[in-house]
Amino acid sequence: MKKYLKALYESFGQVRFYHEAIYQWTGSALAYLLVLATLVSIALAVQLTITIQTFNQQELPHLLQQWPKITLQEGEVIMTVPQPYKITSRSGTTLIYIDTTKNETELGKEKAALLVGKDFVLNKRSDNNVQKTDLSKFKSTTYVMDRAKIENFFTSFTYAPFIALPIILCGQWLMLLAMTIVAGTLSYVVTAYMKEEFDFETRMRIGAVALTPPFIINQLLHIFTTYSMGVWITLILWLLHMYVIILGARAYQSKLDVTA
């Protein structure tokens, strides 16, 4: 475990480590990938928890102040407040627009993430991406959405990321494993140019180490800035790092041969 934790930061530029990973490690670096996936999953869970807590502390009270009593009865929305009714964020952005007097076409023209009609709900991600939920399918259901239920709904998700941590971890590990297999395959391009020959397990180790810096940087950018480097930039950095790893390991081996 300690060896792999140390390897994470050594992967950013330690030629001795590059030589060790290629010539002294065994297997396909599956344990190394598991350590990397665990750290990334914990970071994601912490970031999601902070986001949820921030929302509950800052946005939720404002949301609850505006929330009317909404009843879904026999597949139709029933409200006692004047319509159209808007629920906004603290910044004034309309989050939910409710008007049971308008049809789907009329309501679809309004600017809001969630549009509620008499017997339907529109989830509007963009003008060209609108998903409809037909409430008429729930004719046998009577459900009341008041402030207490909305508050319980949002606060119940506070620690959901940590409860779902095993699922997040499994997903991250499988993704990293798939990416490493791809890297092992792509390494033939790099090694053909450098005239090096390795078995596939060694290629996977090289791929795992080469993947680490761009993957960590991309995850940190996503967590702290919501920016992503994109597939092509990540792939180019990945291939360049493979080249640097093999070059560094070769130089380190030459140094060992001289001192032997």
C-alpha cells in the first residue's frame, strides 16, 4: 500500500520509479490502479458531500420559503396559489415554472429547468433537449409535496456519496482498468518507434503509470473548476508520458550498467 501511494507522486517525474515499475514490478498493476481509484473516489465523495451541504445551507432555505403545497391527484397537479408560479434560486434564476393552464407547447417556451403542467412535467436541459414525464400514468396515486417532504428529500442526500462510495470506487477502478488496457495496446505505437519490446503485462504497467498524472490533473480540474481537459488532450499527454517513462527507464538502466 505504502509503495503504491509513493508511486502516485513519483509517477510525475521520477526516473528511478519508471525503471522500477517496468523491470521490478510484477503483474498488470491492478493493485496500483485500485489505490489510485480509491483516492480519486474518496476525493469525489468529499467534493459531492461539500456541494450537497453547501446547497442545503445556502439554497435550500430560499427554495423552501417559496415552495407551495403541491398535490398530485388522479394524475393531475393541484395547487391553491395563483398561476403561473415560479420558484427561483437566490440569484433570481427560475428553477421551476408551474402553470396548469398551459399545454405542452406553450409551457415549453418558458425559461426554467423544470416546467410543470396539469398532467405532465418537462425537464428542460436546453431548447432542443426536453424530457417529458406523463403524470396521467399515476391516476391511482395521491401524493402531497409540501415543504417538510422537500426538506427531508434534500437533507437525506447529505452523506449519500459516502454511502455510495463502494459503487463509485468500483466504477472508477473498472474505468481505469479499461483505460490501462487501451494504454497497453497503444504502447505498441510508442515502443515500435523506440525499438523496445515488452510483454503485455509490462505494457499495462507502463500504461497505468503514464495514465496517472493526466488522470489526477483532470480529476482535480473537474473537482475544483468543473473544467475537463478532454479526451484528445488526455490521450496526447498519456502517449507523451509513455515515451518519457520508457526513455527515463532506459537512461536509468544505462546509469546502472555504468556503475556496475
